[in-house]
Amino acid sequence: MPTRLTRIQGAVQHYAWGKSGASNPLVRQFWEVQNGGPDGDGDEEKYAEIWIGTHPNAPSTVGGCGTLLDMIEKDPAFHLGEQHSTANIPFLLKLLSIEKVLSIQSHPDLILAAELHAKNPTVYKDACHKPEMAIALTDFTAMCGFRPLREIVGNLTTYPELQDIVSPASVVGIKAAYEKTKGLVDFDQSTNKALKELFSSFMANFDANPQPLAACITRLTTKPSPTPLDELLLSFSRQFPGDCGVFSPLFLAVHHLTPGQSLFVPANTPHAYITGEIIECMARSDNVIRCGLTPKFKDVEVLCDSLAYDTTQQVPSEGVLGAEGRLYRPPVSDFEVRVNEVEKDSAVTIDGGVDSGSVLLVLEGEGKVKSGEESVDVGRGESLYVSANSPLVLEGGGEGLKVVRAMRNLK
């Protein structure tokens, strides 16, 4: 009989937007715990992500016994549950330490993902969608979705350089769409069409006419009292000078999350994480359509055709606190996330077993994770795979215990 609780090691990713190892970010701290010791060369590295799951690009490992997927495939009914024994786990859990803005991007829905993969498998490497959810561990700033029409139209006046890039017809169209409703019902077919024309005009024209961006940055640099939006454009310009994405905050909504708040990113939604440290959970895919703030390939035509030009504002969620912890449940079947806290020198029965394999990461403290006769000592930064239908008890040590756990959406 295989074990229900298996210690696993995530995979670290060193991307340019990650936090410097010298600043000792969470990704470095947790990676050194899972790696069994200090990373002697790490001060010069950028620590961006730890992946915990079975994605082939960076699979988690099980001691010296291969990957997590190797273990699951030896007894899928036991590890995944009888109803799901022919499948892999459908989610990927990550820890991110963000110092520099990530690329502006969207993730295709299932239909588009299959089409893109069939046409260009070197860029779109799987046929899966990639809805995702971020949960803030520190103060966290991100862009997600489009601003309300009122703000976009206002930005055309406040930042007149933008009008020098887009077509005059697209400016007339977006103003007419706003005047039609005065923002009371932003998202209808005419609004969608007008916003698509404005944004598509910007993306299509920018490379041939980047001078307005330079003029805008020069103006903002000498402005006596720059606004927070001004400062964001200036920050992006320092990180990616001359990139079309510097103007992205004029189109996209900016969100500021405090620890414990979450933000869900649906398919076909433009977004970019700006700064902070987060837990991220997503469907098991790496499909990305890039838009800006990156030297990588931008698939502009596909991007502009596929985006959901929805100006309905996303509202950060604090999850739902219940007997089984704080639940973050998105409107997709691929995953849900639970956060459980146990006070020091106490024990809590989390659940009697769920019909899903799950991955667990210790965020704070130390203690024990128990399932029946099995017991594993855990500490901050360590991760486990919990097989399906495994009853769970958490015991907090002298510092208490806080864990995050990802699983298939059970709703």
C-alpha cells in the first residue's frame, strides 16, 4: 500500500522579474528548505517561482524516486481517486517573489488553446487553458482586466500622447460608447466593439510610432506632483524603456491586494503581476499570449482578436472561512485552494478525506500532518502530496502551523 502523505520537492525558476537572492525572498527561503541547504551561489540569482505539481517543464520530485507524476502513475486510483484515476492532477501550485513587472499577457480558453497548439506548437505547447488565481502573502499589486470606460476615456485626455498613436476613428468610437451609457452599463456589444477597436489600433500602430511614448515619459519626469498612475508609467518605462506595455495602465485596471486577498484571472483576460509575493494556482498549462513589457514574442493579432473586452471590475476576494479553513474557489473545475491555520500546541481535523489528490505547502510555523496511522513532521517551506480520500489532521508545534493546499475544484 503506498503512503498517503509523501514529501515532495518543488522546482525553482530563475526569471529576470524575480527577486534578488541577496534580498532573501520567500522563493529562495522555501527553495533552500526543499533543496536541503543553502544555495551558495544564490545571492546573484533572481528567485522568481517554485512550481509544485506535475507540469513537465518543472515537475516536483519525490526524494530519489523520480517525479511526482511517476509516483502517481504507479497507482492512479489510490493517488487521484477512482473517478479520476485516468488523469493527471489538473492544477499547478506556485510560490512567486516579484520584483519587476511580469509581461502583460492573456491565456487562451480551451477552444482557442487547441487551435493555437495545432497551428503553432512551438509557441503554444499544449492544448489546455490556463485560468489562474493569485493569493497575496504580502502587499501585492497587479493589473487585471480593462478599466471602466469612464477611466479609459479620461486617460485619453490626461495622457494626450496616447491619441497620437491610436486612430482618430477609434477615439470617436470609444467616446461615443461611453456617452451612450455614461458608464451605467459598460459591457455590451457596442462597448466591446469600441474598446477592441481602440486597443487593437494602439497595438497595431505603436511600433511604427513610438515617439508619443517618449514624449509622455519626458513630460511626466518633469511633472511637479506625479500621480500614482504617472509613477506606474514611469516605473514601467525604467524597466522596459520604449515598450508598448508602458502605456498599459491607461487601459488596464490596477489592483492593490493585502495579505489573504485573492484575484482570479479568467481566460482571455489581459493581466500582469507588478510587485509582491503570492501563492498562485492555475490549470496545468503554460499557454501564454504576450502583449507587452517583454522582449519575447508578442502575438498581436491573436491577442487582439481573443481578448474579452469586459470592463466589469474584478473585486479581490478574501475567500470564505469555514470549518475546513479559508476556501478560495474559482468558477473553474481545475482547482480550488484552502488555507488552514492551527494554533500552537493544538490539533485540528481538517477533513475526512476529499475526492482529489492535493499538494500542500507549509507557509508558516511547524508541526505535524497526520492521516490515519501516518504522520509527517513539517516546517516552513516544506511541501507534501496528499493522496485522494486521505483524512487530514494538522498539529501545530510551538509556533503554530499555517498551510496552503491546492486540489481539484470539489464543487
